[in-house]
Amino acid sequence: MSTELILASVIFISIGCILVGVFVLTKFIGPRNADPEMKNTVYESGVSNPVGNTNIRFSVKFYLVAISFLLFDVEIVFMFPWAVNVLELGYTGLIKMFVFVGLLFLGLIYMYKKKALEWD
């Protein structure tokens, strides 16, 4: 038997024992609520009695703004590595980035024309 297999087995068994120990400790240390009425009530952000109706419908504009935020946030994720390697990429990398930013700018213009960015 190889030493790597023995080490992997010891690590696997150790992690299993630690997880079982944590679950057993939370069973004994964790809070208990014996009242079944309190167990089924809503508790969110420290508020045990919510005020108002919870079935509120949001406007589609909210989702459009959220999706557009994600879209332009992902743009930054693609632009950061390009900015780090801009000298190594040369002119072809510069042209590709201009095309990428241009397409995103066209998307922004489209959203502006459709009035998706206006909040009523």
C-alpha cells in the first residue's frame, strides 16, 4: 500500500469524524424551541412579526435594471485581464477590446431607447 493512499484515507476519515462531531455538538449545544406554534412562524432579519403583505409584485423595470447591472459588471471582469496584458496583446487586442466595448455601448443605447433605464 502506498503512503499517498494511507494519507488520503487518514484525511478522509478525519474529515468524516470532524463532521460527525460538529453535527453531534450542534444537536446538544444548539437552541431548542419546543413550542410548535413558534417553530412555524416567520423570522427574518430579527423581525418575528412582519408588517404588511408579503406577496408584493415588483415592477419589471427592477429586473431590467438588475440584469443590466450584471451585464455591465461582467464587462469589468473581462476588461481587467485585458488592461493587465494590454502591452502583450498589441494592436489586435486593442481592436478586439474596442469591438467589445462598442457592442456593449450599442446595448446601452438600445436600453436607453427602450427606456429601460428610466425609473417611474
